[in-house]
Amino acid sequence: MARDVLRRALTRLAVVAGVWAVVVGMTAPAALAQRTPVPGPGKDRSGVSRYFGGPEGFAIPTVPCDPAGPSATDGVMADQLNPQLHAKMAGYLDAYKMSCARMVTQAVRDRGLNPRAAAIAIATIIVESSMNNYSQAVDYTSLGLFQQQDWWGSREERLDPVHATNAFFDEVERQYPGGSWNDEAIGDVCWNVQRPREDLRHLYGVEAADATVIADALWAGAAKGPKHPYASGRVVSARSSDGRLEAFAAGADGVYHAWQTE
């Protein structure tokens, strides 16, 4: 009798073990198949680019774009441009984001490129990071304004807007030799360099018009379009992050004039 009981117990255990083995065998390949390998440089980096927005974007730590921090001028220009934007950044520009766009635009100018190139770079950082210099990788190894993977450079290089911008345009000029990027749609140039997954590629084109507004304002030193939000002749002053006094006045033509102490 005891032998029969033992035999039945062992049989049940064998059946359970067999079922468990079948379940594991069926689910393990599926789990492995869902794992997306980290893509390498020069390949379609589907899923690498992030369209940061909403609460998840605010929770990611950032570092300054300008070592001296945002200036009072950055804040005034952000206020000036917000009413002129119509896509993702409308109403969300601030002094920090403008300082990042300013550093990128200056790197483009120093490279000898034109305002259209600045618009391409700004459209890219709007889509990739909402103009935030993210210092924590939450999408593979992506860091910085352009959300560049580790093959773009060291951590310090990718968090440096000047280096990151030049690395971006190294790839632009590799893909579009002889300045041929000037003849392509801004959004197409952006996604061909960044290579996000297909359903995100249209987003760069969506941001192209606003990026052009921001780039033109930074390039010319004054925004185009609606007049300055401050009344003509009003003087605004503030201390920059390095302690210098900055003052600006709005002219009747919508152009602001800025002065800064040494």
C-alpha cells in the first residue's frame, strides 16, 4: 500500500515537472525575442531616439548647457518667442532651454554654417530632449541634448553642447556632402542622422517651423514676428549667474537692446 502511494506521488511530480518544462520552453524564446539589442553606429537605431514630454521628461536630471548658466537675456528671449511657437515648445521655453539653443546656435555659427543649419540642430534637440541637456541615460546610453549614444563620444563630450553639435554635423555632412543638406527638408535631415523608429520620424518636420523661429532669433539677436511683449522703452535688468548686471530695453520696432557689465 505504501509503495502504491509513493508511486502515485512520484507520478504526479513527474507530470507537474513536465508541464513546467513545456511552459518555460514556450515562454523563454518569446522573452528573448522581445529583447531589443543595442544598435550600433551607422545602423537604423529604431527606438533609440526619445520624444521626451510630460512628467517623465521633468524627472530626468540635467546639466547646464552654458558653464556660466542661463543669462537674463535668455529669459527675455524665451518670453519673446513663446507666443510665436505652435508645436511642442509653445509656452515651454525658459531661460535654461534658451541657453541650450544659444550654445548650439553659436557652435553652428563657429563651424561656418548658416541659420538653416541652426534650425536643423534645434529641431533635433526639441524632438530628442525638449532642449534639455539630460545627464542620465534612460534610453540605452543616450545622453545630452541630441540624446547621443556612447559611440558619439565620451559622457563629457556628449554633455558638452559644442562637441555634441559638431558631432551631429559631422554626420550631417557625411550623409549630405557638399552642403546638399541645404536642399533637403529640415525634418528629413534630422531623422536621417538620428535614425529613430519609423513612427517617430515625422516629429522632426513638425518642429521645423518653430526651430526656424528660434534659430533666426538667436542668429540675428532679435526675434522676428510679433513685437516685444514689453512696452516700448521699458528697461529690464537682472543679475546673470556669474554676478554681472544685465540690462535690456525694448524698442518700438520690437528689437531688444542689451548691455552687460564687465
